[in-house]
Amino acid sequence: MTEKGFTATFISNSGKTHHQFNVSGWKLHLTRVILALFVLMVSAAAAIVAFGFIEGGETERLREEISRLQDSLAIRRNIEVRLLNIEMTLEQLGIERQRIENIASTISPQVDSQE
């Protein structure tokens, strides 16, 4: 019974050195496994690239969502600034109210002469 396999022969340009490799038995099985893994990796890479092209429209949707969120963030910051201004105004009004109350408490009520 003949053994399955193949022979790889390498000859240099000068023709002097001659290398010959016989691939059979366990070497043949190892070569098949390595080639199968290589084909699997190339197929997986092709599938990932194809999936990336298919999902290209998803990128545009995500960009729109990011833009909308940035607009919302700008509006929120604007509201926060306005709230801080209102708080400062209320604080100033409280200080003025306290001053007016202090002044009003120091002034004695005048007695009405007609009573």
C-alpha cells in the first residue's frame, strides 16, 4: 500500500543546492491542520470586514445620536448657568431684605397726634 503525501523540491538560482522535503504521515496531518486554520482565519477576517461594510449605516446613526446628545449637553449647561444667576440674584435680594428689616427695626413708629 502506498503512503499518501507529497514532495516539495527547492532548487536555488545557481542550481547547485537542492532541497527536497517529503511530507507524509504525521507531517501531512500537521500540514492539513495548519492549512485548515489558515483558511479559517482568512474566512473569519473576510466575514468581519463584510460585517463592517454592512454595519456602515449604523455609524451614521451613531454620529447623529452623538450630535443630538452634544446639543442636549449644551442646553443643560445653559440652564445650569441661568440657575446659578437666579440663585445669585435671590441671594442678593435676601441680603437687601435683611438690610431693610434692620433699618425698619431701628426706626420707632411715630405716634399719630390725632389719637
